[in-house]
Amino acid sequence: MSLCGFLNVYKPPRFSSFDIVRKVAKMIPEKVGHLGTLDPLAEGVLILAIGRATKLTDFFLKKTKKYRFTIKFGISTTTYDAEGEVTERKENISVNKQKLLSILPDFAGKTMQTPPIFSARKFKGKRLYRYARNNMDVDLEQLSREIEIYEINLLSCTKTEAEIETHCSSGTYIRSLAVDICKKLNVPGHVTRLIRLSVSDAAWGKIENACSPDDLTHESIARNIIPLDTILSGFPAVQLKHNAIFHLKKGRYVPTVRSMDSPFIIKNEDNRILGLGSLKNGHIHMDKMLQDV
């Protein structure tokens, strides 16, 4: 049987997200995608989509995420992390813990955030890091977008370092958040460690349930794959008879008197998930076919 579902893999630092994607892709015949990459220096939860579950990425890319990160005060870099060139250095930095605690609530809620120049955001069809590597200027302010910080907490603080944990909306750049915190403190700084703790609020997206990339085999992937029933457990569902499913598979609409939120799970008479559908003018339409009828 073909594999179909998500796989929660722990990405170590110094590996790219695509290193993990390629490793898994070599072990199985199914297509492999992801629900959002991590910076090479970052570590933690990397959710892979396998087989027809790659059709679900649009529904899960915008799920909230949790991170833990460490800021080193006194040194700024081009990349906002330890990988970049030093742009500013201040000796004898001494950050006051109470001052840091007092400014962190300012970052909670909705705000506009500017991406780092060394990032995968696109501008005029090119990744920002390509502009940076070619020393080309870009007005980053025009690329600012709204993010939301649901929670931000200080875990520890010394005169030169702070460890912070945050729950935030998808698309939040933690490196930018760290630099903005440093600007509020009026000190240079950069991220020295970044860990993604979770993707979505579901148990399957938490770091404690991640597989080690060193232990990946075809058998372990099949054993640890997160099935569609688990992934889609929060979606409404409709169970249809064979004749209706036959028409949906052919791309036809099926009339209904039901009313429900879209998207919803379409199941057959055996309670097996076949895909995701939506209502259009009183008709059911199959938007994503996930399993053969």
C-alpha cells in the first residue's frame, strides 16, 4: 500500500531542510514535500508530507508554531544569526533582566514585521538572500507583513544572553523578532540557537514526537507516518454512498441539502477518508483526492 500522511522529523542544526527531504525521498517511491522549512542553523520540528498528503500542505502551512531561541547580546550580524558577518560589536554589554521583562509584552499581539535580507522571501521573483549575496539593495520595509505573537516568555537571562520561548503565527521570522528585541534594549545582538518546538497545536506536530533522521528507514517511515485520520481529525466530515463518490471522482458535482463548513472530509460507506471537499451552490465538489476509491 502506498504511503500517505505526514512525518515529524527532528532537523539537526547545520543541515538544510532539503537535506532531510532528499534523504526521505531516496528511501520511498512516494512524493515528499514539507510544511515549511527551517534555517540551516535552526533545529527541531520539520513536518514532511508524503504521497497524496502533499496535497494538504496549503491547509497546514499557516498553522501556528512554537520556538525557543537564544539571543547573544553585544554582536550584530548580516544574517541576524551566527552564520553571518559581524556588522557591530560592543564590549562590556550588560542587559538588565527586568528591562528585558518589561519590553517583551510590547511584542505580543499583531504587528508588522520586516523580513531579514538573508531569507527565502521573494522580491520580484527572486529570493531575498540572492540580492544580499550580490550586494543589491532592497527596501525591506515594503515587504513587511502582519504577524501575531500569541505568547512570549523569558526563560533565562544573563548579562550577555537570553533564552526566550514564543508561540506565533506562521511566517514569523524569529531572527527578526530577536533583532527587534535588541533594538528595544538599544544593544546589538543575534540569534545563536533556534529550536522549533511545534507545528500546529496537535500532538503529532510536537518535538517530543519527532523521529531522529539517523533512524530513518523505509520501515521506520511507514511505522511513524501520521495517518490522514489523525491529521484531519478536526475537520467536519460527510459520508457518501458509492454512486455519489463515483461522480465526484469523475469531476462532477453531487447535489446535497446539507450545510457544513468547507473544507470537509469525504468518506465512503466503509468510513474511509477519500479526500477533501467543499460546497458550491448546494453541490458537493471533491477538491483534493487523497486516496483511491
